[in-house]
Amino acid sequence: MSNPAELLSFDVATLAENFRRKMLSPVEVTDAYLAQIERLEPKLRCYITVTADLARASAKQAETEIASGNWRGPFHGIPVGLKDLCSTKGIRTTGGSKILADSVPDFDCTVWARLAEAGAVLLGKLNLHEFAAGATNTNQHWGVCRNPYNTDRIPGGSSGGSGAAIVSRMAAATIGTDTGGSIRIPAAFCGCVGMKQTYSRVSRYGVLPLSDSLDHAGPITRSVRDAALMLQVIAGHDPNDATSSHEPVPDYASVCGREVKGMRLGVVRELTVGLSSEVASSFNGALAKLSEIGAEVTEVSIPVIEHIAGISSTITFVEAAEYHQSWLRTRPGDYGIDVRRALEAGMLTPGPLYVRAQRARSVMLAQALTALERCDALVAPTTAIPAPVIDVGARAKLPTGEAVDMVAAILRFTAPFNVTGQPALALPTGLSADGLPLSMQIIGRPFDESGVFQIASAYEAARGPLPEPKAL
Amino acid sequence: MARLTPETVKVLAHQLYDYDLSDDSAVSVAHIVGAMTHYLRRLDALPLGGLQPPFGYATIVAEAQRINRGKK
């Protein structure tokens, strides 16, 4: 029997090895996570629903199966959390909304079905920005989720609960979703790893949509290797999602630990302007570290990124408005005002402009692929600033009290890779002078998640461990 | 910036969708839609002519098959 703090310190890879060798029990680890949730949940509001009884029963089943020699793989017995946008059979799935406050699906989304089949233990459903339509996670219906490094700051969103739960040790691994950056932004602000894989690589079946053509569901984890292990479980074609890919799924974790000597990385010029001094300094330090371990760093350009605000917002708002139209008519007062206004704007955006925004996606991907002809991957900061201060709804403030321009400071960096559908992984590059996490993205060719994991894991090893949140 | 007034968006929302926008919402929505329209007009500078929008026929076929699978 280990002490709870030690149990919570293990990443998925370490837990899996200890479970397989019967050195640790999924039951004691699950109990440690549930105790941590009980201790920190009032402060951080990471969860909308905690499924403690189910978790204990699943952990017991995992323990029994492993004891009898039926270890299913790296996620057998691992305590995980799901963003509450993921449908779970018999378990409330709210979308972070008042509208679906009592909604209990009669089916599992494919992501959870695959994790459950792999033996994962569900701790609960995680807090998010209402219907994933915002980047702050200042949720008026289910509580304001807070950043574990500084509880006055936002955790980022929309998968804020998923990011905050990882860093505060309230889950060993979580699932988030990403339409304009909603996996990578909380990973950046909370100081963990967020992987938005190639569009279509992971089934979206059963995940409440924000924008069908930009939505992705993917891992938020403590380490790059954990993200690789989790993507391994959830990736692959699903006949229930017509957009899901038939591309073969390689062994992602096998590339973790490989060197990057001679690999070429392209810094996206358009994403190096407008950075806060501490993000710029940390990003430059990360580039220097990548050079030290043998990567060649060069500069590339994707000029159409200049148009990202129009392209991304139009597609997102219009597709979201179509999905929400019925509730918008019958229950407009049950939306947060920030979300309702975005949906109303989507209703009134002319159709020809939506099609034009969709056409522009090919131009952006063409430019990204041209940049990748000279490089193995692209790199960029994940956001221009560290986590800002909590305000109301979709708004956030700088410590000076000035409102944050959420597009210029945040979405401009992440949304381009939803528009192109490329894999993009966010990982920490250090802490600011105020002790807030800073982050960069590694962006690959379509379906080259392995290349992204290889570069990210090499950098992560060279960077060393990130200091943990002092406040907890 | 496109000239879209709060009054216009109120009328459009009502006549297109039978949806009543509050005065505050109309101001905000007029601003957001105006800004998006402005941004998207700037896309005229891109070579979009002849490019297919990403609505694949394979998806239409797969969805049709899924609908019919559900009937059996």
C-alpha cells in the first residue's frame, strides 16, 4: 500500500506498469483520486458529476480481472474523467448547460465506449464552458472552474475541467474537445499536455457538437506518453461517424523517447507577433532547447492566418446555431448571455459567407503543407498570454483590469489548426514570473501524430519536470 | 465594417426565424455579424474561385448508409 500523494504522482504509463505487475491496485488508486476530488472540488469546480460508486465498482472489477491474468492494456484500471459533452449511458450529460441539466443518454459516445472497453475507470463528468462555446470555463450554471496554479485565473476552455483536473491530480487522464483550441488552451493555461489529433482520426459519435466540421475529441494528460497511450485507445474508424477516417492507427507510444536530431521545425511567423514578453521569452527558450537536442529550427509562413477570426468564427457560429436552433427558439433564457449571442449571430450570418469560409480552409491547409515541405513539423506558442483573470462569461481580464481580446490573445494561435484539421499538441515550456504555466504547440502533417509525439516527448524530457501548483 | 443596424437584425431574426431579439442582444449581434461579414469580405483577396468547399460526397453516402442501417 502506497501513500495517497505517491499514488497521485504516477502518470498513466507508470500506473499501468504497476497494475500489470500487481504492485498497485486500481481500487487504492481510485480511492486516492476520489479523496482528492472530495478535498479540492469545492475550490476548483472541475466536475459536474462525480461517479464515485461506479468508479469503485469498475476499479474492483479491474482489480479482479488483472489478478486473474486478464490485463486488458495500459488503460485497465486507470481513473479518468470525461468532458461533460461526452454522452454516457445512464449518466447525466449536461454539456455544461441548464438546458440539458437532467439529460441522461441511453448510449455511450464512441470515445467512452473504447476507453471503457480498455478497462478505464470513470471518475465523473468534467466541467466546461457552456456547450463548449467559449474559452474561459466561467460557467454560470455549474460553477466557475478555476486554475490550479492560481485560483483567480481561468483554467481556459472550453475543456477547463479536463485541464484543471489533470494538474490538481483529480484524474489520471481526461478527454477534452477542441473546436477552436478547447483542448490546447486549458492544457496551456493549466500546465499539462493537450493533443488535438487530425480531424477524423477520433470518432465524434455521441459527443455533443459545437461545430461538426471543426470539432475534435482528444486527450488531456500529464505527459506526452500518456497522451499517446490514450489516443491509441480512442483512435480509428467508427461506422457511427461518417467523417471518421479509415487511416491505419500506428503505435503512438513507440516513438516517445526517440531523438529528434536532424528533424526540421518551422516556426510559424504569423504566430510569433503580439506575444507577451514572458510567452515570447519562454517560447524562445523552448526553441533553444529543441536546437540543443539536435532539431533544426527555421521560419515558415502561413499568411492566410491573418483571416482566421472570420473563417473560424463564421463556421463555428453558423454550425452551432443550426444545432441549437430549436432550443434557441423555445428556451433562449436558459443560455448564458455570451453563448446565446454567439448563437444568435450564427443565425444571422449569410449562407454565402459560410461557404466562402469553408472554401478558405483549403487555402490555409495548402499554405501549411507548403511550409511542411521544408519541415517535419511546425511550432508556435499556444497562446499569447498566460492564464488571464476570471471575469464574466466568455470574458477575461489582464491583471491590470483591461479586457482580454480573446481572439487576438488566444484563438488566433489555436484555431488555424482546427480549420486545417492538422494534429496539434500543446505542452508546457515553463512558468511565468507569477508562477503561471506557459506553453507551445507542435503541429504536424495530417495523420502524422507520431511525428508530433516524437518531437514533443523529446522536448519534454529535455525540459524536465514542471513545478507543481503551490496553492494545492 | 458592414453596416448592419440593431433594427435590421431584429427584423431579420423575427421574419426569418420568428425569433425576438432583445434590444441589448440586437446591438451585440449586429456588431458580431457586422465584424464577421467584414472579415469574410476580405477573403475576396484569396484565390477561392474553383475551389470545392469541403462537403465530401463520401460523407453523404456514409450517412445515407447509416440512416438505412438504423431502419433494419
